[in-house]
Amino acid sequence: MSAAMGSNTDTVYVELLDEGTFVLRPARGERISKRVYKLLLSEDYDPELENWRFTPGSTVECEWESHGGERLLVAKRTHSAGKSPSAS
């Protein structure tokens, strides 16, 4: 589940590419609006070891999904400034 990390940050899960299987990685996200987050750089981010679908600094739209019996806030698409999040 997504645990609040601070008043304006939450855990956002980002898909890792090139892993050979579906993998979600927890990352910190600064909440911009209800479903829009800016992904924050984590200390252990290494682009040589992990290929994130959305890199730190990206502003993304997120959706709640169930994975392994847990509800996770997952980054789904890049958010463009001035655009409302897509309805799901």
C-alpha cells in the first residue's frame, strides 16, 4: 500500500523496463494535485542499473491499482501542464 511519507509526498510505484518481467519500484512523489505527482530523485536511483518508465523529475498521472493484494499508487502516463488528468 502507499504510505504517506510527508505532508506533500507519497509513495508512487514506477514500472521498471527491461527486467524480463513486470516490476514496480517504489519512489517518492510530490503531490501536485489529486492524481498528479512529480517523481523525486531517490538516493539509490542509478539509471545504469534501473530503467524507470518515468525518470525522477517527471510529472506523472497516477492511478490506484491492486497488486499482490495491496493497493498501490502507480505512475501511468506523463502529465502535461495545464491539462486535467485523464479519466479512467
